[in-house]
Amino acid sequence: LGELGQRIAQHFDDLALVRGPNDARYPSLFRLLTAVALQNKADNIPPNLGGAVVDAILAGPHVPYPSLWLNAAVGRCRAEQTVNHLRAAAIKACLNRQQRHAALSSPSLAPEKEFLPMLDLSNTNPAYRLGRLFAVLEKIQEEASPGLNATIRDRYYGAASSTPVAVFTTLLRLKNAHLKKLSGGRVASFEKLMGEVLGPVTDFPKHLPLPDQGRFALGYYHQRQDFFTKKTDDNATTNTPSSEGPTA
């Protein structure tokens, strides 16, 4: 029973991700599965996926989750142009288990760094960095044109996450027009951030395979949450002299 408890705890550690105030710290398997199903309906959960996930949980932390779970999570992010907490958590858990399993199976190879619950500034994976860049470009657009009904995410997320070279040249050109609407201080801040994000990126890939599309989604989610967290921290510091931090 003790070993079983440790394996269940490891499952929730694998899912751990920075989240908003309304996101569950310990999401149920049902919610995780419906989040990757068409129209978020239980009837559309891929057959046998739930059982396969439970098998991986009980087998231990070095057993990969079913590849179908990662495929479904990435597919819904791309189809709906939305990376929510549950999908990002599933992607992180699947990728980290894959990396753990690969390190155990091939100890001579340098292991890939596991993804953290929050933004990892030291992660140089190109797909992760491009996801972060996409989030920065969306943030620039939002600040330049407040109240937009749709952002670049609604039009370009699917293509950006799968065929970056076909999209990012257009997005970087649009970014220049958006920056002209911002103050000098914000322009300098965004340009510095983009320089940091793009530092390790030597080129825009023609195509990202599905695992890299998952890394793109995580980079986007982490960067978006980082923007939200910093805003919350600033407000808390300015308006609320409390020792408690933000819940996100």
C-alpha cells in the first residue's frame, strides 16, 4: 500500500503545473480525459484511454503514459487554438515520463531535462522557446490593441505549433506594427524578452513532430502564466500589503 501511494503521488507530481485560481491542484482522471476529448464530452473520450492511464500510474514513474493521451492533448490544443491547464498538465506528464523512460532505457545518452511546473528560463529546447515566443507576440498584440475579440492565437496557433517557418516571419512583421503603439519602456521590455527567448534558437523549423508540438504548447502555457503571475505579484505588492502570495 505504501508503494501504491507513492506511485499515485508521483502521478500528481508529474501533473503539477502553475495554474490559475480556479484550476484544481489535483485534477481527477475524468476531468483530464474529457479535456482531451472532442467538445469536452465523456462520450468522445478515446476508448481504453482511461484504463491505459491508470495502468501507467500503477506501474510506476518510469512507465510512459499512453502515447494516445499526448496525441489527444496536443490535437485538442491545435484544433481549438487553446492550451488550458488540464491539457498542458497532461502534456507535461506525458513528456516527462517519456524522458524518464528513455533515460532508463538508454543510460549512455544524455537525458533531456524534465519540464518544471513553472516557466523554465534555462530550457533551450527550440520548440519550447518558440511556444514562449508565440505567447510574447500575443501579449504584445493584446497590449497594443486592448479589448480584441480575437488574437493571433485564434488564427495562427495551429500552424505556428506545427509549421513554424510558415508563420513566424509573418508574426514578427506584424509585431513591429504593434510595438509602435506602445510606450518606449514597454517596447524595450518586450524587445529584451524576445532577445532572451530567441537566444538559443538558430532557425525556425519547417515542421515540428507531435512531441515537439507538446513542448511548444508547454512553452506557450508557461510564458502566458508567467505574464499573469507577474501582474498579480505587482498588484499584490502595490495594493495589498499582505504576506500571502498569489494563488496562481
